[in-house]
Amino acid sequence: MEANTAVEVGRLSRGPARVIGVARDTLAITRRNLTGLIRVPRFFVFTIIQPIIFVLLFRYVFGGAISVTTTGVPYVDYLMPGIFVQTVAFGSITTGISMATDVQSGMLERFRSLPMARSAVLAGRTVADLARTTVVLVIISAVGFAVGFRINTNVASFVGSLLIVLLFAYALLWVFSAVGLALKDPESAQAASFPVIAPLVFASSVFVPVSTMPSWLRGFATYQPVSVTASAARALCNGGPTLSWVLQSIAWTIGILLVCAPLAVWSYRRAV
């Protein structure tokens, strides 16, 4: 009787211990990736420069030629929530490049030889890149405020808009993790990622209202994930119908995670 009890206790204790072990390994990989980012600050700087260029370009060069009178807000207020989504969309490509670099350099094989949870490698990469994305998003928000962006709802709604964008960003990180692991080459991962994300960003409501697009494009542009997330962030910042867009964005995010996270894990097992 006592022996059976001891076995049951051992089985129960292994569950929490395994969770703690995975969390510890994930934290170690996250720290490793963030340390690499700190030691190569120029990478982080160039990550920030691109979205700043987009803000200035559309605010001061193209903004005067783009009409958003139907939205009821100045163009800069329409633009910035879209810029948030565009920033995380293009920024997520670097995750695929980093994963491909780790495969090519043999780093993933070294991780596999260590007594650590395999899931920690992918989780640590995505968590570290989400932290980087959060910092970039805060900086871009500050740039937006500097060029005239204003919140037309309240601070809580604005924070909610950033959280929606970051949730969507996390899903995209898994998408490009799978791409990088499948291709195993940084140049190929970069070349393959842009054709995936560029049509979603530019054929969307990020920069202009969907109503200005040809009728054959509007259906896709309205309900694809980038547009839906931009519309959700925009509604939280500027007011208007919000719940439907937020729920659609969350649904897209969950759907992408359910498909791409297992795909990334499968690609990881094949890559190493």
C-alpha cells in the first residue's frame, strides 16, 4: 500500500517538476537571445529605423494626398494603428532569419545535445522576439505622438490596442519560425518571407481605407488578418465599432497559432 502511494506521489511530482524545468529552459534561451540582441545593438537600431521611415513617409510625403474624410479623424490618427501592425508584421521576418541561422550554424544541434526541453528553443526565441517587438512598438508609439498622433478614446483602450497588436505579432513569430526552420538558410528565409507578408500589409487597411480599393480586392483586404488587426487597433484608439474587430483579430491569432506552432515544432524536429 505504501509503495503504491509513493509511486503515485512520484507521478504527481513529475508533472510540476517538468513544467518548472520547461519554464527554466525557456527563460535560459530567452536570456541567450536577448543577450545577443544587446551585444549587437546595430541590429536593434536598424529594426527601429524602418518603421520610423514609414511613419515619416506617410505622415509628411503621402499623407497630404490620401483622403480619409470618411473616417472622421485626421490621417495621422488613422495611420498610426496601421503602422503598429505593419511594424510587427515586417519585424517578425527576423525570427525566421534567426532560426535559419541557428540551423545553419549548428546551434540547434548543440541545443538538442543538452539535457533541456526541446520546446524551450522555440518558446525562448519567440518570447525574446516578442520582448524586442514590444520595445520597438513603444518607441514607434512615441514617434507617432511626436508627429501629431492622438488617442481619441482613453489610455486603457490605447494599451488594449497595443496588446492586440502584440498578440497578433506573437502568432506571426511562429509563422516565420516555421519558415526559417523549413528552409534552413537565412537568405532563403528572408527571400521567402517577404512575398508572404508584403501582400498582406499593402493590400490592407494599414495605410488607406479599404473603400478606396477596387471592388474585386475589397473583400480580401477587409477580412484578411493584417487588416482585421489594424481595424481592431484603430477602433480601440479612435472609437467606433470595436468588439467585432477585436474578436475577429483574436480569432485570426488563435487560428494562426493552432496551425503554425505545431508546424514549427514539426519543422524543428526535422531540422535537427
